[in-house]
Amino acid sequence: MITVIGSINMDIVVETNLFPKQGETVLGESFHTVPGGKGANQAVAAARLGAHVHMVGALGNDAFGQVLRNLLKVESVKDQFVETTSTATGIANIILFEQDNRIIVVPGANHDVTKESIDAAREQIAKSELVIMQLEIPQETVEYALDMCQELGVKVLLNPAPAENFKEEWMDRVAYFTPNETECADIFKDDVENALERYPNRLIVTLGADGARYYDGEKHVIVKGFKTVPKDTTGAGDTFNGAFAYALTTGVGITEAVKFANIAASLSVEKFGAQGGMPKVEAVQARLK
Ligand code: ATP
């Protein structure tokens, strides 16, 4: 059983050929809403593979909140610890303009995930094989949850995004830490080899299409990515994390779990949307052969 403590957002995507100047109104090309938030994405990635997943988070008492809660239920992610609060549901307003993405995130209810939310889920956390967190909820909540997991002896997989919210002193409370290369450089202010050698079997750096790497205490291990033609890489990292967590709970070692996660993420980039391409376990197994 996995517990994900993190964000749930609705991505509001507008495509336009004209970018409005100050005070101007323009006609756009298309509009759609897509479920997102790193927490929800990673929960869905793990659940779709067959993990038993509980989510700890918060939604607003509004239409997006209802839609996102229903989507979690459809994916069999347990929503008992997803509170409904008086703040609006978190959103990411994404403007696709020419080759450019302009994104405004309003965390909204995600900032209502507090120490009390973690206390409410304590029993669930204690029963978990693994807790997954990212950094789109308040820092003090992440810190509190890390302390609780350490006290309860529950392993934590921390995906440090956005990296600026990470504190290096947390490393001793983390079993697995999964930055991409940019986040790794931002956090450790060092080259990737040195950073990996400081945290053997704990720091796993994702390398986009090239896969992921870690240091096993004796040598650097690079687990190559699965070659594919990507359509949309949004959510590749979230699929990787959900799948890596799922694989670890099946009892495999780090190399096998990374291989599994690379394949799951390669399947996800072949379809549009963060959650759209997240695979079922059979699809991953077919590629593992
Ligand atoms: P994102 O922010 O796009 O969700 P990220 O920056 O957190 O992703 P990446 O290192 O880019 O993380 O990708 C995560 C994983 O997704 C990689 O380790 C790899 O397994 C897979 N992946 C990403 N891009 C590709 C690709 N083009 N082809 C195959 N696999 C990919």
C-alpha cells in the first residue's frame, strides 16, 4: 500500500496564435481542462499499475474539486484523506503560444494541506509500505510528514519538484530521492557524479529519454531509457515516480524498479496529457520482455 501526500490541480490550457497586449482581448484557438498536480499524477500512475493508493491532499468546494475527486475515484485512488476546504481548487493556467508555454500556478487548496491533515492520516501512513511526496504543498507540512514517517519507520520517496522548496537537511529522512538533472544541480550545487556518490542507493537522477542513474556504493549504474517517439512528455517524471514506487512495493531492487519506471514513462510520453498515457501493468510487462 502506498500513500501519496501532495498536490491536486486542474490544468486550464488555452492555445492561442495571438498573445494579448495590455488591455487587449484576442480570440484563442482552443481550450481544455486536464487533471494534474504532481501528487495526483503520481497517485494515478501507481494506481493504474495496480498499487493500492491513498491520497492525502485538499480540494476546494467548487466544480473543479468535484471533478478531480471523481477522477481519483475512477482511478481507484482512495480519497478519504482528501479534504474539501473553503479555498479554491489549485489550478495551473497554461497558455500555449507559438513554441512558448506560459504557466501561472495558483496553489489554492493545496496550501490547506497542513500538519493537521497529516495527523488525520497518521494510521494510514503507519500502514503504508511507502509514502510518496513532492514539494507542491507547504514546506512545513512536508517536513512534518517526513518526521512522522521517520518516527513510524515508513520509507519515503521524495520527488523534489519544485526544487527551490527542498532543504538538504531532509536527506537523512528520505529513502529514495528522484530529482531530474536540473533539480539535482540546483539542490546539490555539484556535478551529478559527486552528488550521487554522497547518497548511494538513495539518490536516483532521471535523465529524460536517456533513462535514470544512481550510485550503488561501488559503481555508477545507468539504466537506459526505453527508446520511443514522444508525443507529449508532460508527466513523464510523475509516471516514473509512481511506477518506481509501485515496482519497489513488489519487492524488486533499485535497478529493476528503475527499468520498470523507465518503461512506464516511455509509454506515457507516447500519448497526450500527463495522466492520459499512464500505462497499466500489462503494457509495461510486454515491453520488459
Ligand atoms: P517532466 O517534468 O517532463 O514530467 P522530468 O523532468 O521530471 O519530467 P525526466 O528526466 O525528463 O523527468 O523524465 C523522467 C523519465 O521519463 C525518464 O527517466 C525516462 O524514463 C522517461 N522519459 C522522459 N522523456 C522520455 C523520452 N523522450 N523517451 C523515453 N522516455 C522518456
